[in-house]
Amino acid sequence: ILHRDLHSGNIVVHQGEAKIIDLGIAKSTETETHLHSGVFGMISYIDPKLLDDYTYKYNDKSDIYSLGVLMWELSSGYPPFINNENENLLRIHLMDGRREEPIPDTPDEYLKLYKLCWDSEPEVRPTISKVFTKLGKMLGIQDDANDDNDNDDNNDIQGKFNLFFL
């Protein structure tokens, strides 16, 4: 499933489990549909490729970009570009590669991971499986042997994160 509007307002915590909500514009990755039918969501979380190229199709790497922004938000405690008043100017800045500044004392491995997730080039961004594996390693629930595993069926680590779609 591609969420297509992943941001902190669409994540709730219930009984200690993070849940992604608001699947109103989500699309199945199994369907043969044109996944770019307009730009949806909050500008600061949208894949800059979608802002820059209206022929670019929304894909799993677009959600990974949003995840990188969410990871930065977790380290900062506030939404990205909170003081930005001009959405059009922010759009231009994001297309030019501008991102929020890292928060002091953010662990290096975490910082590297979210920067990789929000890279301007989608092919550089990791798969969700790679993100889960790296986060699991940081949290001590994944061993180093699986660090290079890029298996999208990595259900074991996903289950340990208790992240569910409603």
C-alpha cells in the first residue's frame, strides 16, 4: 500500500502501538493504475520529485521520503518548516534540495538514515525493509547479519515495531 499522505497528523498511538491512519488517498501497489493524479498532502512531506515533475508517478520511494521527514520530526519534536508562511516558496526550496537542519545530539546512524530517506533522488532512498532493518539494528532488535537484507517480506522486524495500518 502506498499511503500518499504520510505525515505526523496521520499517525496515532493507541495502547502503545503506532498506527497509520487516513488511507483515503492510499493506493495498492498491486494495481495497474496511474498513481499520479495530482499532488496531495502537506507540502513539507511531499516527495520533491512530485512537486517538480508532474509526469512523475507516485511510488514507494515517495512514501520513504515522507518517512524521512517524519523521522526528522521525531528528533526535533515539531513539524518541519513550522515557521514557513509561503507554501509556494517552500515548494521551490524543497525542489532545490532544502531540508530541515539536523537537531543537535541526534544519533549519527539515525541522522544518516533519515537523510537517506529524504534524498532528492528516489533511487538513492532505501526500501522500507532496509529502513526497518536499520532501525531494528539501532534499537537492538535486529542483528548485523541482516543489515544488508533488502527483503520486502521482512515481517519479523515489522512485527516488532508494532506499526499497523488502520
